[in-house]
Amino acid sequence: QVQLVESGGGSVQSGGSLRLSCSTSGYSYSSYCMGWFRQTPGKEREGVATIDDVGRTSYASSVRGRFTISQNNAENMMYLQMDSLKPEDTAMYYCSASRRGIYGGLWCLNVKLYDTWGQGTQVTVSS
């Protein structure tokens, strides 16, 4: 069993930045996909940014150019740098990893590939 712990969320003004961190307990070495997802009340959880086993990154169109996903496998860590934040980025952010996304790439953004989540970290952006 993997253990996922998200941190780094908070409250920030529009245009500000946050850096989220995810401790993955070593699962990154065996996963085809890893990434960040977010959810707001009344909406389905959606893929935000992912990275596959060969380093290809994928982003939701709404965050491309503003968010950057990265990882440090030696330390079992994954990060999400969030710049130019907008009120519509307000959500609970979760990280996860999956062995099911065999094709990698954009396929990793499919939230249905993931079934293990941490507690999440809240991001609130005010205008």
C-alpha cells in the first residue's frame, strides 16, 4: 500500500503563487502515471497535471503555462508549482499515482486510473 501526503496549500490573492508537495512513499518508481488532481463541491475530480514514467508531462488546458509538475524520485516527492493563480483554481488538490496508465502521456490525466489518494490540501484564491 502506498501512502500519499499532500501539503503546501493555502490562501493567496489572484496572481500569486503556491508550491504543492506530495510524499509518495516510493510508489513513483513503479507507476506509469503520477499527478495532481483537484475537486470543488458539486463537480467531478479532474486531472490538473501529470507526469508519466518516461518524463512526459500533461496539463489541463485551463492551467497550461501557469502550472508546472516535477518530481524527485530519490526523495519520493512530487511537486506542483502554481503561478498566476486565478479564483477558478480554488479547490482541494490531491496527488496520486497509478500502474494502470500503460500508455502514459495524455492518458494519465484520466482520473479513473487512480484509486489511492491522500487527505488533500486546500487552495483558495481570492480576487
